[in-house]
Amino acid sequence: MYNLRATIILSFLMALCSSGFLFTSCKGKSMEGMIIITRTSGKTQKLKSNSGDSGNFTTQSQIVALNPEKPGSAVKVLTSAYFSASSPEISCDAMYMLFSARQKETDNCQIYEMNLNNSKIRQVTSEKGDCTDPAYLPNGRIVYSKSTGNEILKRGNSLFTCNADGSDIRKITFNPCTYFSSTVLKDGRVLTLGSQIYPDKQDAMLIVLRPDGTKAELFYKGEKGSYLISGGHETGDGKIVFVESGKDGHKGNDVVSINYNRPTHTRVNLTSELKGNFYSVLPLQTGKLLVSYRPPDLERYSLYEFDPEKKTLGRTIYNNTENDVLEAVLVEKHERAKKLPSEVDMGVKTGLLLCQDINVFNPQSESNGRPFLKSSRIEVIGIDSTMGTINVEKDGSFYLKVMADTPFRIQTIDEKGKVLNGPCGWIWLRPNERRGCVGCHEDQELVPDNKVPFSVKKAPVNVPVHINKVVEKKVSLE
């Protein structure tokens, strides 16, 4: 009797577990293979560029999912509880999606994460400023743009990182520029659109940096008069694709590709033969591209497939006369980016900068037709004042110890004190960071000579120069 009762109970429990498993499996249906888009009823065609201004997020927008194998079928709205939502980003296991959204029109944008198996959403950030453009980092953290500002810089977007639950927030950009539309390259670095906002506003460029904020440098800059419409995305064959306008914007917005290995010298316009405008582009593992495109005879951007080899549009994946398609992502598993080690040590208050020769000059850079003259000094310029003038060594090299997370620019000066080459772009050094450059205004692809600069045979010069001695945790002044 005891054995019979035990057998009945065991059978009942097994049946209960089995039914629970089936219920859970049905409820947690995978979205893999679906395309997720941001659509809006606003007048997107009148936007000059994806400027990162939080004002762009005040338009009502939705993130919706659709089945690319069933064109014309109903879409599933994923963010119906939010006034606006955008910037979807899929995790490498295709199980989660980051996005930025406003719950109400008057709310700030915050970062949220959705479980794609059960559509449950949790809030990641709870910041006072707008948080947008999230991306997954390979170390389990998240990078995003946050609106910041002060009396000098007024308003802009800096890059921050945080844990997946929103804790341990860290700022990683420190110059007077605004950053947006970030993505993560396979090598583990963050590729982002950066635009200087002080002392004058400049068009956006593609900037690359490590997730800890070190080694920030120019990746790609368009010709004068053109401007970037979207951030860059890496293809499977070593290209970076993005949307860029023609000079002065009169030729429309095209899909452009550059080589990862030679970004400054390999620009190819993939859509020069197509009239109309493109707004965003996403590479697929098949080699095709998903593009947001508006033909010249239509008012709305729709989602199309594009063949970069044949340079032709393929099938229409989604169109709606009431909405524009701003961006698209595919729910699919993809390779996790490399996890880069970090040299940042928050117990150190400085970083080191070495330049091999300030008189190495890129002849293709803007020189206003002036003949090249040799420089003998540099001036380090901060946000609101000079940080000091420094004599370089006979070989043109200098070696600086700069207060960490402090933005500065460098200009070269001759023996008479005349400025020969104006300030370079803004630089910052993270705590304990060590950086080097070949020269001032040099070709980005130039490699240094195989020699030891004279400057490294001496102690580095403290910057600002009025600092006599640096003691970690404390700074002693003259």
C-alpha cells in the first residue's frame, strides 16, 4: 500500500512539472528572427541629422516587432506603455533588448531592458538628465549617452557606463563635446558620434575609445560641408557602414562604407546611384543591409533590404503611410565583442602623454596655404585658461604628466612666440592612462619611428605647469 501511494504521488508530481514546463515554454516564446524597428509619426524627413539632441526624443515613437518572412502581417508593439521609445539594442544571446524611453511626455529619457522571451521590462537608469543610445559592453556593463552641462558648456551629452542593474555609474568622456549613437566594435572599443560644442560647434565625427574612456581618438571625419546622419555599424567583412550627407547637404543622404583597418582613406558611397534619402543602416550576417530609406516620390521612410555588392535595393520589409522607420535591429545571436583590459587606476591622479615630434605634420590637413614652419614650444590650453607653455626637446618630443579627466588642447609655437598650428582636438587622460602620438596634426595612420624620444629620458613635465609636485590623493602647489 505504501509503495502504491508513493508511486501515485511521484506520478502526479512528474505530471505537474511537465505541464509547468510546457506552460513556461509556451509563455517564453523566442523572438529570434524578428526585426525590431523604431517608428514615429513625426516629421522625420525634416531632421538634418541624428544630432543626439534630447529634443529629438520628444516626438512620439514606438518600438515594434515584425516578422520579415510575413510582409504585411500585423506588428507587435513592445513599448505601448511609454510616450516615446527608441534606440533598441539586442544582447549577443538575443535574449534581451536595451532601449531608451520616456514614460510620460514630461519625463526624462531613461534606459530600460526588456526580456524578449516574456516581454517584461525593467528600468536600468534613474538619472536627472536624459539617458539615450544604450549599448551592451562585453564586460557585462552598459554604455549610454547622458545629457550634462555647466555654466561654460551649457548642454551636451557625455558617455557613461553602468552595471546591468544601473549601479556603479562611471563617466568616461570629459571634453566639451557631445556624444551619441554609440555601438561596440568586435575589438571591444566603443564607436560613437562625437561633435565639439565648445568653443565653437562642429559637425559630428566618428570617435573610437575603450569602454573605460581611455585611448579616445578620431576614427573618421567626412569632407568639409558633409555631415553624419547615423552612427557606424560593423559588417562581417571588416567594413563600417553609416549614413552621411553630401557636401552642403544638396546631394541627399547616402549609405557609406569605410574599411575598419583604413577608415580615413577608404570611403565608398554605396548608394550614389539611388535618388532619395537614407536615415539609418544595419548590417546583417548574410552580408545584406537593412536600410531606412525614403524614395523621392514618397513622404515616409520605410525599411528595405539593400545589397552592398550590387548596390541595389531589395524587397520592402515594412512600410506604413502613417509612420517613418527610424532604425532597425534584428533579433539574432551574434559574437560577443572582445573584453579589453583597463589601465585606469582611480588611486592615481594623473595620466602620461608622449609626443615623438611636434614637427611631424600631415600635409593633407588644413594649413590655410601657409608654408610649414618649425615649432619649438607647445602651449597646453584648458577650458577657460592656459595650462602652461613648454619647451620641447631638440628632436621635437615632449613628455607630459597631466591631471586626469581634465580636457585640454595643444598648439605649437615658434621661438618668437608665434602660434604656428592652432589647437588640436580636445584630449583627456584617464587616471593612470599612458598615451602617445607621432606628432601634431599628423596623418591618423602614420606609425612612429623606431627611436627613443629625448623627452622620455627625463621626468615628465607637470600640467598645469604651476603644479610643482603630484602626490597621489593630494596635489601640492608652489
